[in-house]
Amino acid sequence: MKISGKEVADAIAKKLQEEVKSLKVKPVLAIVLAGDNPASRIYVRNKIKRAEEIGVTAELFEFSKDQFDECLEKIQELNQDPKTHGIIIQFPIFEGWNFEELITKVDPQKDVDGFLPNSSFRGATALGVWEMLTAFALEEGFLTTEEFLKDKNIALLGKGKTAGGPTRDLLKEKNIQFSLIDSKTINPDEIIKNADVIISATGKKNIIAGEKIKEGSFVIGVGVGKEKVNDEEKIFGDIEEQSVSQKAKLYCPTIGGIGPLTIVCLLRNVVKLVEGKI
């Protein structure tokens, strides 16, 4: 059965909306867009739309490939602006730009994406994955996510900057045992086949298909990629949904899955800053 990331995100957003109404100060999120990835524009548009629904002001600052210094200056300006509560740099950025140089200029107190090691926040995508695992747990009748995951074989594919890596760190923090699969892993197919829970964050098209997974498993697709179809760039995910739906007990596809949850978790971080809970 498919679990809709959007429906879970809607429930979280509704609670956030009520919290924002009670605040004396309206939360403000600054979004820095410095890249030409088509998926990034979709994500930014969705973040702004969801922020407006919740009551958070989302300000977009866009830069061209020859404006690296201007981008650095804007980040410093946003750091010093008391009216700006959170700052994110949409990843990936332009080829040839240094993401580490940009992100390390963000004030850790405003790093609501959780990229910096001294940030007050966990990565928003990892939090989105946890919310989906929580939805699985509730559907299965468990009181906690930890109880649901106990004694299950968990496979995590990928350790990238925005998804796999932060998810790995979050699972470790919660003392959840799992197998990490990357390009150096021996017999990855065997690990996947024996896994009760699969979290795929590779950006490789259909890397998780029905024939590769255990009957009755729980599957979360996180990674996205792009390809050209008839000269048009199309977005694809890690999960081959049709075949996975026939084998998995519960699953969350990449498209319309973790993306909406990542956005509400990011905005929840911004609201927490204003509430003084961080």
C-alpha cells in the first residue's frame, strides 16, 4: 500500500499553521538559489507555496553563475539581519562553485537545513524520512517509530550530502542498527533482498524494483535524478513503483513522497527558531 508523503506533510503543516498564528513575530526563511538544476526550481517553488500556506514568509534570492561573490555577500547580509530567521542554500549549486565555501558562511543558528556540523538542526530530508517511518509505524499499530524498527533489517542506500548522509547520521543518533550500501558495498543485492526496511537515496533510476525486495517489506524512495526524454528533462526516482507496489507491504515513492515531508520539516525548523525551542 502506498503511503502519501503529501498527506502526512499536510497533517504536519496544519499543526504548524496553528503554531504560527500564535506567534508575535512572523517567521522568515531566506532561500538562496544559485544553480541550474530543473528539480531545484520545482523544490523552491514548492517550498515558497507551502511556506505561504503555513504563514512563513519565504524570500527568494537568485544568482547567476558569475555572481559567486555577490552570493557570499548576500549570505553575510542575511546572517546579520535579525528579521531573517532561517537560511537555506538550494543544493545542487552551479558546477564550478564551492558549496562548502557557501554553506560554511551561513550562521549555524540560521542553518535550518542542518548542513553544518554545529547546526542546531538535523537535516530536513532525514527528518522527512523519519516522519515517513513514523507513518509506517502508526499504520502497523506501533506506538513509537523506534518500536517499529526494532529487530528489523534496515538497508540504507546512499550517503550523499542532502539525503543519505543526514539519514545515516539520524539513524545513528537514535541508535537504530542498519546496513549502509554504497558503491563499495559487496553483494548489495543480497542485503537489499534480506531487508525489512529499505531507504533508497541514490538518485539512480529504478534501482529498487519489485524483484529485488522481500515480500512484505517497507520501502522509502528518496533519491531523484533527471534524464532527457524527447529533448525534455524529466525527473525520475529510485523506486520502480509498479513492481514495488506488488511486493512491499507499505511504500513511499520518490515523486510526491519524501519531498513534501522535507519541506514541512524545514519550515518546522524555522518556526522552532521563532518559538525559541532551539
